[in-house]
Amino acid sequence: MKRSILGVAAAALCLAALAGSAEAAKKPAAKPAAEEVADPRGPDAGPLGALAPANLKKPRPKAPFTLTGTWFVDLQNGGFLFRPYPKLKPAAQAEFDAAQKATKEGRAYKDYIGQCYPAGLPVLMTRVWPIAMVQLPTVVYMVSGFENGFRAIYLDGRPHSDPDVVVRSWNGESIGHWEGSELVVDSKYFISDKHTIDSIPVSDDLHIVERISLSKDGKELHIKYIMTDPQNWEGEWVSEKNWKRVDDQDITEVECTPDLDQHLKSTQSVLNIR
């Protein structure tokens, strides 16, 4: 009797095992995890470039949204000027007042952009030209239709460069990270010469934080600017801007040449207060 019971139990176990094997065979094989590409330079090499295959292949959380597309500043909702303005330091206030006075007199005041100098951040973002953005896992590249101004926002976890070796630029060095559904971008190391924000001068201490969000339908972009420069204004200068997606426009080559700008009134020496 015991042998019969044991035999039945063994047969049942065999049938269950066979059934389990058959069921497992029906399920599709799990995809192997993406393998990191080894750094061909060796373990002691410096940081990888944003487009290095080994960097692009690193496992990362999926980004909450992508900025890839072409965008145009919303002139009806926020405009292109970075209002409201902060409380300015005396020297910066004097420059701003002089620019306002010149405007009322029909003259331009230190029109560096008209002389083909870069607009610089944050002004580059709100010129009345479209701006193209391409987002990859490691970086967001931006190219404006205004003078083909370029900036890169690095997303690969790198820190800011050493201040003793960094090469300053008009758009600074931008490092981004994700906070929930926002992309937070920290930018510094700007060139301050011939670099203004709405006629307000900036110094080497300019520091800009952008908090970037995208609407649920992906058609509207919002950026909150938080800017500090203790040499030129008090506390934080906060301004919010909006962009709309424009799917019928592309960025083409644009060059700014002084000889072609001479016909513009704002760049003529008689009218331009340098």
C-alpha cells in the first residue's frame, strides 16, 4: 500500500515538472541586459566625451522627457526680456539707466550683438529666432537660428570643470541633472566682457540655474531662470520664460559679418553709444 502511494506521488511530481518545463518553453526568453562598452583607453583614462560609445551605453534611468525638437520663444507669454529686474548695484544701475535714456533718444547703447558679439546666456535662449535641441542620454545640444549660437548641457554626471583650467565662454559651462519631472541646469564660467542681460552688465561671478519642464502634450517648454551676480545685483534675479514647439522650421547656417551690419542704424557709430 505504501509503495502504491509513493509511486503515485512520484508520478505526480514528474508530471508537474514536465508541465512546468513546457510552460517555461512557451515564454519568450528574457532579453539580455545591455552591456556597457569598455573604455578602449584603459581604466586610468580621463572622463569620456559625451558622444563616446562607452559613455552613451552606460546604464541610466530613463529621462522624464526629451527636449529634442525646434522651439520658438513665446512672445505673448513671458516675452524675450528677462523681467522683472532685480535691485541693481550702483554701477549696474548707471549702465541700465544710460541704456534706457539712449533708447528714448532713438539710439542704441553698447549694441554688442549688433557688432557680431555672441548674445550669451541667457539672452541666446530668447532671441526672436527658433532654437533646435537634440537630447541624448549624456548631453543636450542646442543650436540657435540667431548667429548659430551653440550650447551643450551635459547629463552624464560630470562635475563642473576646475576653475583654474576651464575655458570661459559666452554661454558658460552647463551641467544638468534630473529632479523629478524637471531638468535642473547649473551654468557658470561665463565671459563677462561685452556680455549683458537686457543692458545690465554681468561679471565673472554670474551664475545661472535653469529649471526646465515640459507640458504633458510636449508642445510647450517652460524655463525658470534663477540668476545671481553679487557684483551687479542683489540676491536672486528670477524670470520665467516659455517656448512653443515649431515643427515646420529648421535651423540653417547663419553668419554675422560686421560689413553686412553697417546698414543697420543701431550699429552705426553716430547712433551707437559704445
